[in-house]
Amino acid sequence: MSEKKASGSGRTRNWVCAVYPESAPDNWRDIINEQHIQWVESPLHDKDIDGEGKPKKAHWHILLLYRGVKTFEQVRELTDCINAPPPQKCHDTRGTIRYMAHQDDPKKYQYDKNAVVPHGGSDLMVLCAPSKGEIYEIKCQIEEYICERGIVEYGILLDMLREEGLRDMHKIAQSNTIYCNAYISSKRNMLAKRERGDFVKIDTKTGELIE
């Protein structure tokens, strides 16, 4: 089987490859940047283990995002310049970026997802937009966060999420202002009623008032 067929023939816009510190030139990032393309760099994978439990060679995962389709040969010209193995087609950009931190494989070492680096104007918020299910889970985390910390203002919520580096929660809170404000206002009103002594509790199973 030819190397081209092994790597996937045809043309596509997005390609992946690995870069090894021991063989890459010191200016390998500059070489890619000179192509004026969008690309994404993983944290250095220096704690990966192979099937026999032995350490793998340290490497970076690289995602190349072209505006137009490119052939294997065209991309290979770039990967040869940085002494990288032959490129592979990227079948899913979101999945590839999540793999850069092993987010979906808890058995592997968990790298810092915030250490994934966008280059050339690539936008991780767009490339890794959360699914509806993930947004729901993050909203639940925000509600728990509000309750646990007794937050009574939307601005305080955003400040605390930002200061604690909780980026995913901060992004969802920023883009769901009405929802967050309504939840915080409801919690604040419940607290005020409790302090005045006119707070009413309702049994969620029977619907009856609790004295």
C-alpha cells in the first residue's frame, strides 16, 4: 500500500499531524505561521503511555485548517519542512481538539484543555462549540455554583467565574444573561422572603404547603 493511500487519498480542508521536539526545527511554529493559515496546537504530550505501559515520545498534535481543500502532497510539503510524520485527514475538528487534552478518554493522562493554543486567528469557541447536552450540564453546574456561594448578582457571578478560571461556565453565563439573571433574582427573592418570615415552602410531591 502506498504512503498516500495509507494516509488517505483525495482532497480535504483539515489535516492533522504530530510534531516531535527531538526532530522539529526550533522555529517550526514560524514555519507553519508563514503559510498564513489557521491552526491549533495541543499541549506537549509528554506523559502518554503505549499499550505496554512504556512512555511514548513527547509530541504535539497539530490541526491544520485550510480555507480551501488541499491534497496529501500539498500538506506533506509543509509537514516535511517541520520534520513531522506524514499528515492525516481530520474527520472531525471538534473531536480532534478535544483529543488534544484527552477530554473524552479518562483512562489517558488528562492534559490542560486551556493549554490548547489557537494560531492564525482560529477560534476555539467556534471550533469546539458545546452540544445541547453539554450546555445543559454546564448550566446545572452554574446553578450549583450560585447556590453554594450565595451569589446574588449576575456581575458577581461573572467576576468569580473569570477569576477562578472556569472558562466553560463563564462562556455559558455570558451568553445566557437573561437565564442567569432570572435564576439569581429568584434565589435572591427567596432569600428575602425567608428573612422576612413570609417564605412559603411547597411539597414538590403533593403540592401542599409546608408549615
